[in-house]
Amino acid sequence: MPKVGIVYNDLKPIACKVALELQEKLNACGWDVVTTTGCGGLLGYSQPSHPVCYTPIEQLIPPEFDADLTFAIVLGGDGTVLSAARQLAPCGIPLLAVNTGHMGFLTELYLNQLSPALEQVMKGDYTIEKRSMLTVQLYRDKTLLWEALSLNEMVIHREPLTSMCHFEIKIGHHASVDIAADGVIVSTPTGSTAYSLSSGGPVVTPDVPVLQLAPICPHSLASRALVFSDTEPVNIYPATPNRMIMVVDGNGGCYVLPEDRIHVKRSPYSAHFIRLQSTEFFRVLREKLGWGLPHIAKPTSVELP
């Protein structure tokens, strides 16, 4: 019996309703169905008094979700997709992402397109697009305090009401650099259209094997976004006496003290997304972010009534 998974946002009534309907429909078609909520992939927050507070990457896989799954359906917005990617990337399960949220930049289709799309996927008529991910780890001396799998980005920034911070950053074998800024972002190509884009970084197409370093509100005009090979690991050392905060994919993280080290590298795991038609990244940029739309000039004169 073929097996399929459903990951849904249990905070959205429409996602809960569709998940139940899908389970009944797939069972009637002879599929074994397992379900879980997106909250299983949410990352916790460690505290200074309790710094070791994380679930190892491989232990986020939900019960009964394994390599026997043909695919998994994700019902939610981009946050649910990010969560599902953290949960299922270690077992390489392809994700069919269905938008029940707002932007839905990472989703493949809308709810009104689900029925024909599901029939297409059940026939095996689709392609797989792989998206690179990050392994983010926080060390104090040689002790691993926190780690996470990330599809978008890792951000380290100052706490509110504190001054600008300094970061000593070493990329691969290259010489260390010092950046003075409110924070820094290390992102994947997928994350280049998220926080990194808002911080002035370039858009990177998903097939390019690179990572990106983008300062947040840098103090110097010389500190600008840097794109480099994803074979190069990144080590970030806080060069400031102030405590800082690290956030991964916008939903969890930990405090970073001056003696800590953040280690970021391309993960051995990739997110696998089901594509029902030829991937056209520029079309997604245009539809979701308005990139490349023709400029419409203002009239040279206005007639008064």
C-alpha cells in the first residue's frame, strides 16, 4: 500500500478541515496516510540560565514519517513549509506545498488547484526541485549548546536597547573580517528573497550553489552583502561585550554570549519540493514580489475638472 504524509498548520481552521478531507480521500484511494502538525518543526528558545535547549536535527522527524512515504502534502503558509522542511528533509521526503496562508512564496499551488494537482502527483507526473539548507550550531568552548536545520537563513543581531555590535567573521580558509552592524544574516539562495532581501542583499536563483552574508544596518559603506561558495563554512565570533540573539528561519533561536562561536555550513540534507510544471523562478518573483513588472510613467499633465 502506498504511503503519504500530511503536515498542516493546526492554528488555521481551513488547513485542519482540508487535512481531514484529504485523509479520507486518500484512504478511499488505497493510500496509507500519516499526519502531523507543523508545530513539530518549530524551534525552541534557549535561555541564559538554561542554554542547552534544542532537539537534535534528526530527532525532529515525526513518528511514522520515513523513507517509505511517496510524498507529503503541506497545508499552510511559508512558516509551515519551513517547519515541514526541517522535519522531513533528513529523510528526503518530497513536499507538495499548498498555500492556505498569505504570501505563500514557497508553496506550489493554491487550495482551488489541489484536486487536479493531487491526481497528477498520485500518478507520479511531477519533478523534484532540491533546495539547499543550512546546519546552524552554537558552541561554547567545545560544547554544542544549540543547533537547527534552516531553509532560509540564520540571523544574529543585537538585543533591543543595546548599541551596535561587532562581529568577527571567518569564511572558509579566508582571512577574518570585522563587521560593525546591528546584525548579520547568512542565507541560502531560498532565503535570499526573505530577510536578506530586506537588508539589501541580492536575489539568488535557487540552483546556484552559494551562500550569502548580509550585514544589517552596517556602520560602514564598505560592508555590503557578500556571495560565496556554499562549500565554505562560516564561523562568527561576537566581538562585543554585549549579549546578542540568534534566530533561525524567523521562529526560534538562542542567546549568544561574547565567548560563543556560531558555526554555519551547508547541510548534508536538502529540501525536496514537488513541481507540477517547469520551474520558472522569475515568474514567481514577478507574481509574489512584483519583480520585473513594466514601469508605468506618470502623466505629464493632469486635467482639472
